[in-house]
Amino acid sequence: MKISKKIFGTLPDGSKADLYTLEGNNGFVVQFTSFGGIITSIQYPNRKGKVEELTLGFDTLEEYTKTRYYFGASIGRFGNRIANGRFTLEGREYTLPQNNGTNCLHGGLDHAFDRKNWLTTPFENKDSVGVILNSFSPDGEEGFPGNLSTTMTYTLTYKGELILDYKAVTDKATPVNLTNHTYFNLSGIATGTILDHRLQLDCPFYLPVDENLIPTGEILSVKNTEMDFTTEEAIGTRIDQVAGGGYDHCYVLPSGREVRKYGTVYDPHSGRIMNVFTDQPGVQLYTGNSLDNVKGRGSQVYKKNGGFCLETQMFPDCVNQTHFPDCILRPGEVYSHTSAYQFSVKKV
């Protein structure tokens, strides 16, 4: 296992963005940049040993800075949507950017976490390689209260795992909900849609949404609905029955905050398997519904359903819905979140 670094490019403010390459066993390679903590590439062999690109993204830093598809990005201060870009905390109303209709999406505009150039510190040990990323968000940035210091650690292990660890502290009560927005296509990005991928989620409940993709407040059973992946099912089997043209919903994980396996994705064409783990109460399944002939890396064109995301997180709009899990971080507390992707291959 090894780690290397090079300059990815120059940002508009003149600072340099680094590009790290983490190399594991059997052709497993992960690349990411200090800009936005963006995972730019995950490569893994198929059942025939051919190593292919499994994530949607771009070739250059400039493409990442000039577009906002959130390919591979770290998301914060608040992942997903906050209704009407507003919330009230300790008797004060806070107003946030409305960058998704009337919603605040993924932390706001130019100073959201996917736009920051993170400070990086690489590390190596016997069984893993990785990088620690640090960033500071001042009080009032994108409308959020409190000075927030955040650390993310990306670790590649000899077991074929990519582990994402998040920590944050604040000096004033503030909502925190961090996640990663990698789009996966386990067949390889040149192969079309992810509708044949077989998904299993240990999630018996989900959050229905309104026309603005804000949770209605209900927590409903997936049983006998198009939302049910409690047993393995192709993503595309019932996708036409989903309002809005595809999945963009938060699934509710069983109670408990220990890191546990919550699902599996299997691609029958390549034989690749991705087991997924988290300690969060929810995971947003997104099936690339808004992709519309996006020119990506190597002149590939990403179309609708060209990738899927599994974004582990607190519930969307939980800052406004008090019966949802509490997303408020207070002084003296430590926000903690771990998620992991474990890759393998089914030979036959």
C-alpha cells in the first residue's frame, strides 16, 4: 500500500489544490483532492481482473470549480435540504442561502464545504494509508451560527475498505450534518446506467417527501411499496413508480449509533460488490435523476441514472422537525460520523 501527492491545479484565489492517490491491494486505487475533499476516482477490478473507474467525475480542477454536480464532494455544514432556507435555534431565526428552489441544499453557496480547499496531512501505517483533512468555518458563514472546526479522515485499508471519518466542534450551538456525495457505477462509468445494479438496504422505513423534496414529517414502512429494498432488488425494477422520476429519499436505519453494515450493492455485469457501513440514522438514496448529458472525465457523457449515491447522514430538514434525530452540535460536544465502503468481487 502506498500514498502519493501532486498538484491538481490552481484555484481562482491563487492557492494550489493537491491531488492524493491511495493505492491498496489488487488494483484498488482511490484519488481525491484537497478542494472540497472531493473523491475524484475509485478504481477496482472486475471479475476478470480488469481495473475500471467506478465514480462519476471530471479530469480537471477547473471543471470541478465551474460546475456544481457535487461529484465525489464532501458536504457541509448541512447535507441535504433545509426547508425555505430557515431554522430557529435557541429563540433566534437563521436565514440561509436558497440554492435549490426555496431550500438550502448541501450547505449553501461559495463557502460550503465542497468549495473549501482543505488543509491535508498524509499518514501511512502497516495496514492502511490515508489523509487527514482540516477546515474552519467561521461564525455566520453561509448563515450558520458558531465557529466550526472540522476534521475528515480518508483511510484506505488492506481489506479493500475506504473509510470516511468526520469530527467537528463548535463554540455555539449549530446544526451539523456531514456526508459524501460520490456517484457510483459499479459496472464502470462507460457502461450506461445503474438500473441493473442490485441493491439491498436494511431499512424498513423511509421518509416521504413533498414536491420540494422536503420530508413531510411522516416515517413510513417500505413494505409492499416501490421503496422496498429490504431484500435484494434491481434499482430499476420499480423506479418508474417513484414520483419525481427516481429515488431521492432518505431511508431510516435501525436504531443504534454503532458502525454497522446497512446494505450491499451488487453489479451482475462486472461481479463487483460494495458493502456499505455507517453509524448514522439515515442514508439518502439518489439515482442521478438530474444528470442530463453531462460531459465528464475522458469525454464520457453522464446521463440520467448514470450513477447512484448513498449519502449517510442525519435526516433532511431535521433542524426544523423536532421529532427527527437531533442534529444540533453544542459547545463541549464532538460531532462524530463514520461511514465505509468495502469492495470485493463475486467470481461467478
